[in-house]
Amino acid sequence: MLAAASTAAHLLWNHADVLGILESHPAVAAWFAGHDHAGGYALRNGIHHVTFPGMVESGDRNSYTAVTAYKDRLELKGSGTAPSRILQLR
């Protein structure tokens, strides 16, 4: 959704409109998208933008991410070429 977390070719055509809607709601903590071959991450106005890497980049291994939500954070446990992250919530 956010250009800093992806490449222009992988953004929604109306990404600016959707971004405005997301940022107008204080309960939004994260936006997950797929796929940009390299993957990506950015934080903007308290919203984590995560783009998962394309599975084609993982070769013969499985690649996925499991997300566990806690009161103060989101824990992303990556497998294969997907990175793990801890995203602190506002």
C-alpha cells in the first residue's frame, strides 16, 4: 500500500485513496500486502506496512509468515525467505 514498502509496479491503482482511509481510523495497526519479489516494510503515522516477498524467490523451500497478535505488538515469524519482525503497536 505504501510506496516505501514496495515498488510502484506493485501498488494498488488507488493506493493514495486507500492510504487516506487507513490513516483516518486510529484502530488500524498494520497493512499486509503481497507480493513484491523483494518484500518490504515501512512505518507511517503509526501504521506498519508489510509487503511479503514473492514465493517464487524462495526456490525449492516453502516461504510464509505467521502473525501472532498481542496487546502491545504483532510478532511476524517468517519461514524460508520471509523475514521475522516484531511490530510495536501505538
